[in-house]
Amino acid sequence: MTNNIIAKTIGEVYIKKLSASFNAEIFHKVDYLASSLLKSWTVNNNVFVCGNGGSGANAIHIANDLLYGAGSCGTGPKLPGLKIEALTANQGVLTCLSNDVGYENIFSHQLQVKGKKDDLLIVLSGSGNSANIINALDMANKIGIKSFAILGFDGGKCLGKCDYPIHLKVNDMQIAEDSQLIIGHICMQWLSNNKPSEINPLL
């Protein structure tokens, strides 16, 4: 009985809200993200992804899918995946930078050290107002890294900092976080069926 109540009072509403947050404009922007990832894959540029909390965990999940799944699944030959890193994954680095240069700089400092012009950054944020996400976008702009942001709510300050925002206008953090993974999975499945004919060799 309890499960039926949940399905009727929360589940159906939740799924409808999640589905309604995607429209033709969002899919057009996801298409450009996927094609940009393909270009980065082909020329062997770095891809970085970051977020906080659930979005930080999603960053690790997306990095896993693109590093391995994009090249190993789908049609065509198996290939090495994208050269992607979740900036949330190394606890030693995160605690060091939080302690020494401030939590607001945990992503921007990593980009400063590892990033180069024409790399690609994907930031994940519900509010779009987290200081460390904003600073990461500022650093990307300084270096010349192409930036995407998957955002919820009103998009926050990231809307004005990011090159290519994907803004799902939903006032629900769980829906915002679900959308991050859905977009990541869409890109992974498209990439796995549209692999590059060749990849520039590792430097």
C-alpha cells in the first residue's frame, strides 16, 4: 500500500517534472555538447568535469562513462575513450587545496595546473552560484578552455560566465541532478555510436 501511495503522490509527479524539463532547445544544446566532446576526443584534448555534492558524484560518473564506455560500447571498433578527468575525484588534492588555497579554488587551481587552450570544461551546478564553480569558469575563460554548464533553478551567476549553458529551468535540486546524468548518458550513447575514425596519438 505504501508503495502505491508513493507512486501516485510523488513518483508520477516527479517523472512528469523531469520529462518536462527537457525540450527542443535543451536537446539542441546537448547536441552541441556531444559534437564538442567528439572534437575533443578526436584531437585528444583534455575534458574536465566538476560539481559539488551530488553534482560532484555525477562528475565522477560522467567521467567514467566517457573515459571507458564511449569507446567500448556501441557500434564500430573499440577505441580508447576520451581523455577526461573529474576534478572531484582526488580526495588528497581536494583536501590539500581546500586547506591551503580555499574551497572556492579547488577546481580553478586544478585547471590552472592541468588545463590548456582549447580543452573543454563541463560544470554541473543546481544553483549556478557556487563560488568554486564560478571560479572554475573564470579560469577556463582566462586559459581559453571551452566551457559548458548544466544548470537548474535560475541558472545563477554561471549563466553569464559560461560559453555554452544548458539551463533546465526547474526549481528542484533532485531533478537538476538527474538531468546532469541524463545529459551525460545521452552524450555517451551518441559518442559510442559516432566514434572518430582516428584519434590523434597521445602526447
